[in-house]
Amino acid sequence: MNERKSVFICTDLEGISGVDHIDMVMKTEEDGYRRACELLMQDTNAAVAGAFDGGADAVYVLDGHGGGKNFIPGMLDPRAVQVKMDDMPKLMKECGATMQIGLHAMSGTMNAFLDHTQSSVSVHDYYFNDMKIGELMQDGVYSGAFGVPCVTVSGDKAACAEAEHFFPGVYTACVKTAKERNIADCLPPEEGARLIYEAAKAGFMHRAEIKPYVLPTPYTVTIEFNRADYCDDVCRWRKDVERLDARTVRSRKTKTETYWDVLL
Ligand SMILES: [Zn+2]
């Protein structure tokens, strides 16, 4: 039985309850984006409450969308502690579970709302070894290296299906379905938050039944970019990557310590 009782929650914006149009995740679209941030706080707090009610004794939260600064000051449940990427190696050693709230499916997923992996502009596909993966798995493989399972995921239907594929037994909260790539049909946000609370609570309670995703080292990370110049940019400053073709680079990973280790 896993006795580590802290939880790490990573948030994104695309899969947040009530976020139903691409404009809402763009920081330049003031009204829609502000509303999206309010909804982000509601979903995040629902997950925090569920984790505590499921038995967690500490909850750490990362504001993960677009480099952060989406959380509205003063609105995070005061029982939770907001953390930064650099805190993760230390945190993972005390966490018994991770949760991913507001996620989206990997690039190229059919019937998915705002599918992408890292950058919808530059990245075509992202791979661990020969396996095409998305951001859900980047987080899953990172926490898995510390023996920590991903127990709860919220997002659109495609993100939840992706989570269930990679993390059997994960508790999912499906809060929307894509109508088109940039438009979604959402549940009422309060209903979405209720599902997230339930999935977080159940996920933490049943964390011992969900296996961490352990990717054996060494492994390779491969990115196929959309154009050769994105590849040129990487190869200019990274001498440790191998260029496979005009648009594709690969790096070889021998350890997973910082979060950057699971990226290229
Ligand atoms: Zn995002």
C-alpha cells in the first residue's frame, strides 16, 4: 500500500469545464480568457477538495497552461500549495498520486477539442520510443519514474479516452465533447466541477489499484515538427540531438529526474 499521502495536480486550460471555444484559451482574448481562468479555478478547487476528502494530507498545484500565470490570485483553495516546475523533483518523492485537470488529447486525435502536443504551431507528432504520446503521457511518464500513478484526469471525451488507454483504472471526468477541433459542447460548469470532485476523491482513495506508468530507461524522445525550420532551430542550440530527417529530431534519455528529462 502506498502510504505517501500528498497529491500533485497539474492543470491545463483547454479541457476546463465551460471552455468551449479556442478564443477562450488565448491570452489575447480578454473577456473569454478571463472567464476561462475563473472556470480553471473552479475545476482546480473541485479537484483539491476531492483529493482532501479522499484522504490526501497535502495538495500541490501547478498552473500549467502556456507557462503559467492563469490562476487568479486569491482564488485557489487556501489548503492547496501552488508550486513551480522546479519544485517537482522534490515533490514527487512525497506524492502518492498525481492528477491532471483540464487536459486535451495529443496532436492528431480525431474528434478532440484543441488537440496538440506542446505546440499546435510547430509540433506535428511527439514520441517516446515508437509510441506516439501527448501531454498526458509526458506527465504520466515523469511521475511514473518516481513510482507515482496518475489517478485522475479531466478534460474532453478524447482526453479522457487517451488517459484510460495509457493509465488503466484512472478516474476520469469528461466535461465536454468536441464539435469541431476548435469548438466544444460543454456540460454546465458546476456539473463538470462536481464530476471532477468525485473523480479526484475516488482516484485518491483507489490510488493503490492504479499502476504508475514506468517507461524503462534508456528511451528516446522524438519530435516530428511541422516544418524543417523548427528542426533547424533545435539543432542550432542542442548538440545532443540527432536529426533523423528534414522535420524530425531525436534525443536519447538515460534518466528521469527533472520534468525537462521527459521532453526533447
Ligand atoms: Zn494548455
